[in-house]
Amino acid sequence: MAINTYMSAVLLYHSKLTLIHSVSKMIAIAELKVWKVDDFHAYPEGIKYSFFCVDRTSGSIIIGLDNHKPKGPHKHLNGIEEPYQFNDCDHLVNDFWNEVRKLGFDL
């Protein structure tokens, strides 16, 4: 008998937007996803999230916030990963869009 080792996840939110840098006119894609998960050991908040803004041409990460295991909540910026303090989904969304704006992208 096979044992199911996959966690159960339900997509709660998904959005994909095209953004334009206010100075360079670089085109970026912002994709935001939030799942409700049942693996509370790996995801104590009960959610898994992936918020990324990437250069449409190169695919390189401009800014990212995610909490995949085993790393937990962290931020990607300028090729560097650093811890991110997750509070709740409202703060997560605001933090992401504030970072995007600081980097010069129009929403």
C-alpha cells in the first residue's frame, strides 16, 4: 500500500500582473500565490506563499518573498536571501508591494 507523503494544499489566492519600471521601462511580471496547507510542522502559519517580481526578459528575480521549506519565511533581493518576519497576510501583501514600489515599478 502506498502512503501519501504530499501535503494537502488549497490555492487561496493567485494574481499575475505586468509592471513597468518608471525610469528604465523594464517590463516585469509579478506573481503572487497563497495556499492553505495542512502541514503545520513545516508551515506553522497554516499557509504557504510565493510572491515574486521577475524581469520578463531574463527571468531574474527582482524581489521575492516566500516561505518554502526548509528555509521558512525569507526575502530574495539583489541575488541575496535574508530572513523575512512574517506577521500576517495583510502585512505580507503590503511589504511586497512596498518593496516593488521602492525598486521603481509602477503599480
